[in-house]
Amino acid sequence: MTSAFSSIKQGLQEAIDYSGGKVKSAIVHEFSPLDVKQVRAQVGMSQSEFASAFGISVSTLRHWERGDRKPQGPALVLLNVVSKEPETVLRALAS
């Protein structure tokens, strides 16, 4: 528990220093917006299949595909990984 706490504390301090301008460089992970419908088509699944396979509600998936909403946070990360390595993600989720 101590090493986990130390790691989290260090990361938080680095983020505070970066946002305060004390540190000029940092590793920032940014994910570009994606065409969710294209990702689903690439995987070759219906909306229902895709939503079920990746733990997304069909309603949310439809909103993303129509452009009413945009995936954010962990959902955006998941969709980026699915777009690049769909078989790997499906295999991992099947385990």
C-alpha cells in the first residue's frame, strides 16, 4: 500500500507542478476524436453487438454515432484501442 500511495502522491505532485508552470515538460496523453460508426463498422458488428461487447449502452452508442454526444474519458480511450487492436480487446474481454 505504501508504494502505491507514494506513486499516486508523486504523480499528483507532478501534475500540480506542471499545471502551475513549475515544470515545462510532461507526458500528456491526448486522444483525438473518432468516427464511432466507422470503428463499429471496422469491427463488423451491429450496434447491439458492439454495445454489448464493450459495455456501452445502445442509446449512448447511437448518440455517439449521430454526433449528438462525444465519447470522453475512459470510453474515448477504449474506442481508440478498439480502433487499433479490436481482436486483442475482444480476446481480453472474453477471458
